[in-house]
Amino acid sequence: MAQPNYDRKAELTAFDETKLGVKGLVDAGISQIPRIFHVPSPNYLKSDHSQLTLPTIDLEGIDQDPIKRKQVIAEVKDAMESWGFFQIVNHGIPFSILEDMKKGVLGFFEEDNEVKKKWYTREMNEERRVVYNSNFDLYSSPVANWRDTIFCDMAQITPQADELPPTCRNIWPEYSSKVMKVGSGVFELLSEALGLKPDHLSNMGCLDGIALIAHYYPSCPQPELAIGIPDHADNSFITILLQDDVGGLKVFYKNQWVDVPPIKGALVVNAGDLLQLITNDRFISSQHKVLANKVGPRVSVASFFTTGRSTELSKVFEPIKELLSENNPAKYRTTTTKEYIDHYLRKGHDGTSALLHFKI
Ligand code: OGA
Ligand code: NI
């Protein structure tokens, strides 16, 4: 899959300037994908037909039944220590809201081109609350991904209705407040799974911010050449992911790429790098990826729990003291979320862990 020399930068720029993302290429009827999308190595596409099954945890009754809660905490602990990933059902978000959220995202990407283009930007600042683009790391990553994205920071300062695209206006704030509640419950379980008080992680600021990142993976005419999202770990404390029924998400576990299968009404929970850092590697931020697919579009919504953008960015994080001992000294130095996120964004999805930069 070696590429002949070509003016990659010019092709990336031309693609970026269409402001129509990967969907624009598909709408134009291409049957061969542009070479900026060709993966540089077949490793990107590695997929194992693994028999391993990602745990699904049923949250029904955990607030009423202490025995059930204890069982769930044990399941959460096992899953986070080994997989760094699990799915949850009976999490409290009504099915209709999950469906409306996916519909709103689909609606945005299927919006009239001229309307959609107005949201396209690579700027991230207070004035541009909503960022729509294709490949946040387009110019730095080794391969352009078969994916378009719309992003909005939802916590702290809730966006005004007219700051959100029409198809997302009502549902994004509603979904975000619901997923925040789920997140709050999950952080309690995680705290308890670490042997800490239930509010420990939320008191540290893990729940202070939430960004909704909605992806649109168009149908790909040559999935054997492209990748939806390459091998990466998330720059969050946790991510709660809503996916549709197309599939293609895989997590790296025990040296194999294992499916994260779509389950009706379920949400996927995974640890991000910041959780791995503060738990001193107790909970692991696993690598995951999404393959390109002939079937499409695929829609997913990742809710990233990170500290918000404003003042909280200067907040300092380090391995939780209560988890350290003489035999288990801190493996990471102190950092701020700003330093960590800047490093992550600069690095892009290059196949290495952003955490290495913070190792002692
Ligand atoms: C992400 C991610 C997976 C998906 O946004 O970090 O891994 O299924 N998304 O879209
Ligand atoms: Ni991810």
C-alpha cells in the first residue's frame, strides 16, 4: 500500500475546502476513493474474528437494591481493569431520546449543502460553539479518515438554541443533560469500584464538562483501503457512546480486535486517558477503532467527559493519592487538562498513546 509521491498537502486542502467532507465525495458518486484516504499499512484494517464478548452490565435497580449495586460495582471494576470498555443497559435514557439523537445527527449531515457548509470550521473558540468538519487532525494524521464530525461543548455554558443547527437544536441539550445523569451514576460506580467514596471522581472535576462528538461514517466504496477512525484512545475521563446498528467499532483486548456489537438501547462506556492517569493505570484507556464499511451511513455520538474549556482547563490532575502506596508509586506526573488536550490534539491519531508524554 506504499504511496507514490504526490502533493498530499494540496489534495488535503482541496478536500477541506469543499466543506462537504467525506459525504460530499460519496454524493458526487465516486467509486474509487482519493489516495489521501488510503491507509499507509494493512495494520490499520486488522480485524480478528474473536470469540471474546465485551461485558454488558445491567444497571436496573442499582439505586434501590444494595446487593444488586454491589454486584454491578464488581462487574464495572472487572471490566475497567481488563477491557477499559463495557456496555450498559437500563441506564435510564428512554429509547426514544436515543433515536431522536441519532435522527438529529443524521438530519444535520443530510442537510442542504449550502446550509451545512456554514457550520464548517477548524476554529475552536468561544464564538464558534459548534464545529463541523471532516478529520480534526486532517493535516497531521498519516491518513484521512472516512468520517465527518460535528462537535459541541455542552456543559458549563449551555449553547443558545440558535448556536446549534436546526436538526440538533432541541435534542442535543436534552440528550446531553440525560447523558450527564448517566455519567454521574457511572462515576459513582467507578469511585466505589476504586474503593473511594461515591462522589470522589465527581468532586475531582470528572463531571465538570461534556462535549458531544457526533460522527457520520458514509458508505465507503472501497472499505478495504480506508479507515473510519484509526486506532486511538480517548482524551476524556470516560466516554459514553451511542451507536446505531451498523457496527464496525472494535476494541483492542488481549491482543485481539474485538467487536463492540450494537445492542438496541445500550450505551458503550469506556475509560479515557485521563481516567487511566488519575487511577495510575488501574482502569485502562483501551485502543479502539472503527472500520470503514460498504454499509452506511453509520452514525455515532460520543459524549466525552472532560473538564470544560474555560477556567477549568487549568485544573491540575495527578494519580489519586488514596490509590498510591510504596509498592505502587505514581506513574504519571501532574498535568492540567489543557496541557493534556493540547498535546493530544497536536499529536493527532498517530497510533501512539498520548499518555506516554506524562509518564514518570
Ligand atoms: C471517538 C470514537 C467511536 C465510534 O469518537 O473517539 O472512538 O463508534 N468513536 O464512532
Ligand atoms: Ni474513541
